[in-house]
Amino acid sequence: MSEQQRRDGIAQALAAVDERIARACAAAGRSRAEVRLLAVTKTFPATDAALLTDLGQTDLAENRDQEAGAKAAEVRALRPQVRPRWHMVGRLQRNKARSVVRWADEVQSVDSVRLADALAKALHAANQAGERSGPLDVLIQASLDDDPSRGGCPLARLGELADHVAGLDGLRLRGVMAVAPLGADPAEAFARLAGAAGDLRRDHPEAVELSAGMSGDLEAAIAHGSTCVRVGTALLGARGLASP
């Protein structure tokens, strides 16, 4: 497949996803401007990420630090005139915090006090070393199924973790992220998430972001207040089938 063919395919997919978001917003009585699209580029090459930026999509997301750091650097080399905003959306181990703060503008998967502390410490060191500048936006990952293998903070403890994050130098609490439980009704799960996020915002009015919804369930997420959908497959195709 040529680069032009790949670009045309991504452009068509991007337009289709945008239309889905617009229809979902209209059905929910919301403005299209209320919902941001994150293009999840995990397992796909930096050339695909660069093509997305050519098409105006500059919010890019990854879920593995080892892949993301190298990819962000390659995209910088491919498109030096563009400054994509990179988001970490996957589970994150504390020992990866120092690496993540070098490339991520936002971490959406903070689910523990210890991880928040590790990010704050790593951010301070990176700023001191001149490896980055400014704060790190963070979202608290909420668990909607209480499955520890999938990560996330139990809904009952969101407020406690939010208080801790808000008190850390350098971290900027932006909201809540979650993934719908496997095999469950996403609408019911996102309704519970919306309630928990609303409770959190009463104490932290700056935490306005609700990151929920992916390729298969973004309509249900938008119906329940999502402000950020994370889409990979519907934009770039099935995992493992990326064009080199």
C-alpha cells in the first residue's frame, strides 16, 4: 500500500468517526465541540501517526511507554513543524514514570496514590533536568468492574485519590477515565461513571474531563457525558494489520 493510499484510507475513516461523534452528540442534545477525539495509535507505525497529524488530528494516544517514547520521537522527526499532544491511556507501572513524563502531555491512567506520587517525583526531576517544562495533566482511571487486572480505582475511592492528586506539585487534575467492563452493557457502566464523575467535580470543579468510549461504544459514552473518546480500530484498522 502506498503512502497516498494509506492517507486516503485514514482520511475516510477519520471522517466516518467524526460523523459518528457528531450524530451521537446530536442525539444527546450536545454540541460536537464538547467531545474531543483521541486517536489511539498503539501497535501502528509512526508514519500513521504522522498522517493523522497531516489530517488535523493532533491528539494521539498510546498505552505502552516503551513503544510510545520512540514513536513520539519519530513523529517529531517526520513532522518537525507539528506538535502533537500525546496521551498515556494504558496501565502504568511506577518504574515507568520517569520515562513517561518525557513524552506524555497527559496521563489518563492514574489509579493509585503511589503512582501519582511517582509521577510527581519524576515530573519534578524532568523539569529540573530540562527534559520538559510545565505541569502534567492527569486523569484518574476509575474501575467499573473491580477487576484488578484491568486497573482502575474503585468508584468509592475516587474522591480520596482526587484529593491526593490535587495536592501534588506539578500534577494537574483534569478528570476521570474508564473502560467499559467486558461483556457488560456499556450504557449502564457509563451511567455509573457519569454519576461518580459528577460527585468528584463538586469538590474539584477543574476536573471536567470524562474520558470514556472507544470504537465499539462511543455512542453510549457520549450519551452519558463523555468529553473524550479514545478510538483506534475504527481509525487505523485491526491491531496487528498495520501498514508498514
